[in-house]
Amino acid sequence: MRTLPLITLLGLAACGGTTPPGPGPDPSNEVSVGTGAQGGSGPFVPLEDGVELTLEPGAQGGFHVYIDVQVDEAAVAGMGERPLVKRVARRDPAGDLVSRSERTHVFIPSATAGKVELEGVVPLFLCPTPIGIPVADETIELEVEISKDAETPGVKGTLRFIPRCPEGDQAEFCRNICFG
Amino acid sequence: MLMPRLRLAPTLAVGAAIGALMTFPAQRADACGCFAPPDPSVPVVQAGEQIVFSHEDGVVTAHIQIQYQGEASEFGWILPLPSVPDMELGTDELFAQLIATTQPKYRLNRVFEDQCLAVPLAGGVQNDATRSPDEQSPDPEVVVKQDSIGPFDYAVLRADDRDEMFTWLTENHYFIPGGTEDVVGPYIHPGAYFLALKLRKGNDVGDIQPVVLRYESDLPMIPIILTQVAANPNMGIRVWVLGEYRAIPRNYRHTVLNEEYIDWFNAGQNYNDVIIAATNEAKDGQSFVTEYAGSVDRMQNLLDYQGRFGNRAELEAITDPGTYVQYLRNYGFAWTANLIGTLREHIPFPPGLQGKIEEADFYNNAEYYLSSYFREQNAEAFEGYDVVLNAGEITQQLWERIVEPTQKAGQLFRDNKKMTRMYTTLSPEEMTTDPTFSFNPSLPDVDNEHNATFTQICDADGNIEGSGILELPDGRRFYVEDGQAWLERDRAGVPYSRRIELLREEGAPQIEIDNSTRISDGDLGDGGCACTADAEGKGGLANALVLAGLAFGLVMVRRRR
């Protein structure tokens, strides 16, 4: 299985080593990153760069933001029943890695024709933060890649957002563990 | 993730007892019931909490060894979880094997100057691991799930509302220690759950066995904040994290020990004290030491080797208690408290043996006492003792409690490539942040075996003296009068940690405190070329002169040969 990409690369090299731009959308911006309506549980809601997201308390004493993604059905058509969703979040502009996860997910049809989205929103784990690296009130760049497996390049999308601690009972605890 | 033991054991008593009772197939217990001596190169450390995590595809699997000492009626245990867990029984043997295979070992290899006349035979001072061993109906508002498993009754509760949850726990006789309500706040909110355990009626503290939980979560976490209400000072917390890569403490610091403090002459018996002091040098006392990081290969086929546990149908066909117990022994059943507890349910202690042998001795060596030889020799004691074993029932219990949990534990080491063992100690006031664990693909492995060399000095006539040169694994060399002097050496101001680091999920460690300039270079430096007094002034000029004389003496002895 590992030989296939190698053969492909060799083939490209034999043809001059450069890949002409292919038709279709830019694969690096094919995934829309958003969240779910109704407090995270509803259908996909797109988000725009710079959006502020409230850090939600997790059951084990952590905080996260809820993420959903939407993508063309055709883009994931060959990725099996559970495509791999890789999420990497970095603090901008320092580039500090603050969250990373890889897991497979089921996609379901979106309300928008021709699109699919995650079966449900998923938490993006942010706090407790990596020691010494603040997350709350920082700009976080999240890159999402959907692929068939860990070795196959997939389609990507990004979102820049600013996590904010919630108000109320959890505010102090959030400040304790989300500011590095 | 984890665990407020509602009545926390101050020691590893239960686990230690289990470990002491445990016997492996290759090391069968003798009929005398003696326990194998501990490995002398293994420091004695009592951990308060021991957890094995694995993480795959967004699902955390946690094997949790519950260590409890107290009345069975007061046993209670609660654990916050991000989703409704699948729950199974675990096995203490997983922890015993992990401890044995990844335990930090401090060995001192003694060598002698070439000119020494009489080199003592090995023994007495050599620390070699090979020498040894080591009911009420569910309330739909609160209760999500209520069931029993093994020795436990358990319930999964919604943690939307603290008062409702605690009311339910109290009404249903789940023991809650004072103070829990004050620290449970961060775990109470919509969408959160708690798992609560208590012992089923008829079960005793000795029946407690590990539990295995599977739940969706991005990262393994220990909810240590909850534990503070029942924790002891400097409570040990040991965690093994299995996965694709070496694991790291994501939000705790990481400490590398200054091995100058290790009691090398006694196999690192002061290890736990060194850990306590070293981790307390980190901010807020929150730091882990990596005790081992590397391949899981050493754990493969230890728990679930081929042929272990024999054939269930064969076992179910045996009705003679002695033959049954012998079969268990022959096919690798570990003599744990769990096994003995199950035997006790089905094979009563012969009344005629009371006052002659201890009940524990009987069960520890049941195949001997139930053998036809022993029964014939002690026929009077067995008068009226005609036990016909319900082999189907006991075998079913053994499969549920021991065989299946052990086989699943063994599978962990086929499903994961690496394991990382981390350890820290925390006092209640330091339990303010729940440690979370993650992975870093680029960090190197960490060996659990540490070897120093002690070169003993001889006088001009070749007679061995007690003193010598101790060379630590990092190359530092010290002149040492003897083991006691090494332990009592004046190290005022010398830090216990060599480095305090921040481990990231990628890249090299970020060094927060580098003590390399504050720790001793060693009396003899790292090459033995010069006698250097360290910056903290251990002995000053007088010592330096003595050491210079010593070094000179060594040279002279060598030249005379």
C-alpha cells in the first residue's frame, strides 16, 4: 500500500517534476469550518475568521469549543464510511501547537444540497492548555483536513477564532486553566 | 480523568497485598506459601493512584486500579466523565506486570582496582534484578445507567445539578467524603456525567479489582482536583499512557532528576523521597518524571500468552476441588486476591484445619492442601468435608473476573506501539489542576534502568578499602567513603532536579530551569583528571586537597604495578 504514492511521485518526477494546477476548487480551502446551531447540537453553522467562540466546560474539568465542518459530498465520496478528520490548532502568530487530534467521523448530508457535514459537533480540546501557552483571548488558527487515511492527502479548511472564557460559575476556573 | 477515592488509602495496602499474593506461572508459589522476595534493585514506592490510559480514534480507555483501605461499607468512588462510559472489570495483574517491566531500577556495579588482592564474591552489595524477584429503581432525572459488575454496584449519573446528584448518591448509600461538594464545581454542568461505584452486598474490600472504562474524549485526564478531599500528603500518582508515540504531561511540568541524590548503595531506596523533593522544585509542585518511555514489546505475551488459562470446557468438567485448583495453577492463573476470593466462595475452608493452618495459607496453597496426599495424611481434619464443586459456576466467574479482563489487557500491547510511564507525588494543596496527557512524536525514549559504577580502592598492599569512586550514569564522578557517607553527604543548596522542562506536543523540550550549573560536577569531574570542588563548596579546599591526595595515591598504586 505504501508503494503507490511513491510510484506516483516517481511518475511526476519523470514528467518534469512540476504538477500543473488541476481543475476544480483549491483543496486547501475546500472545507468550511463552523459550529452547530442551538448551542452546538444543531446543523452546521458557518463561521467567519475572527469569530469569538465561548469556551465550553468539559465534563472532566477542561474547556473546549464546538466545531463542525462542511464539505462537498464529492470531495469525501472516496474516503469510505468514516473519513479521517485531522485537526491542528495553533496560537497565532507564535505558531504554538495548542490542540491536535485525529479521529474518524461519520458525515451526513447537510441542509445545503451537495454538501455533507459531521454527524454532530465535536469538541476541540483547548484547556488545560499546554503549560505556559495561553489560549483564551488569543487568536487560534485551526486547520482541518479530511482524508481517507493518515497517509493520503485530503481536503483542508481553516478558521481563525478567538476563544473566550464563559461568564458565571465557570469563569474563574476557566481563567485558571486557559491562560497557560 | 479520575478519581476521588471517596475514602482514600494512605498506602498501597490493597494493591501491595495483591501484588504480594500474585504468583506467575513461571514462578509458582511453594507449598510453604512464602512470598518471593522483592527485587532489591527496585525502589519501594507506594503510589496512591495507578492508571493505564490508551487512546485511539477519539476514545480513551482507562484501566484504573482502585486502592482502598477501610470498611467495605464505607467504600465509594466517583469519577467525572465526558460521556456515558462502557465499563468492564480489569485485572490487577496488568498493573503488577507493568510495574515489574517498567520500574525504575538503580543498579550499582562494583568493580575493583586491578591491583586488589581479594575480590569478594558477588552478593551482599550487588543489586541485580535477576536475583530476585517482585436498588433502587433508576431515577430518570439523574440516573443514566445502573447496574452491577463483578464486586461493584455502579451508576452513571447526569452531573447537570450538584444537589440532585449528591442527593441521589446519599439516598442510594454511596459514600461521599466530607468536602467533596466543595471541589466538585468544575465537573458539574449540562452534558457531564459521573460514574459512582460501591461494593455489592456480600463483597469485601479484598474483592475490589480494577475497572476499565471507555469513553469519548480527546485526551486522557486525571480529575485530581476531586481527589484532594481525601488525599494524603505527597500522594503518589503513576500513569502509563499507551499510544503511537511517547506521552507527555500536557499541563504539568516535566522533571529530570539529579541522580546525585539517589541512594545508589541501596538500590535507590530513597527514590520516592527524591521524587517528592524534585517535583516540589517545580512551580506549584506540579511536575511529572518520565520513568520509562519506549516500546510495548516487553509487555507482550506476559498477560495473554498462548495456552494460558487452559481450556474452559476442560475446567468446567472438573468437580474435585483439588484437581480443579491444580488445573488453575498449571495453566497460569495468578494467585491474586480476586482468584482467592472466588475460590473461597466455592471451596470452604475445612473446619478440621482450623487452628492448624491459617485460612489464607490454605487458599494460597489450595492445590497442596486439597491434594489427595495431604488429605490422606490428615484424614481426620477432612472428616465430613465432601465438597462437590459447581465447576460451571466457578468457571464462569473466573472467566468474567479474571480470564477475559486479562486477555483484554494483553491486547493493549498489540494495539499500541509505545508506552510511557510517568510518576509524581502531590499533596492536597497541590491538586489544583487536573493533569492531562498528550503525545509528542519527536521525543526520545527513556530507559528505566540506571547504572552507576563504584570502583573500590585498594591500599598499597592490595587490600580493598571501603571507599572508592562512584561514577553516575551522566559521567560525574565522586569520591565516596561508603554508602552511608554518600547518603549523608552535604549537598546543601544542590537541587534535586537536573532540569525542569515544558514538554510540547511537538519538538524538543523547552527547558524552564537548567540546574546543570548548580549541581555538582562531581569531586573528580567527569573524566577523573582533576579534583574539582563544586560551586556549592562541599568541603572546600581541605576536601579538595584530600581528594587530590587520593587521586595521587591512585596514580601511585597504578604505577607500582
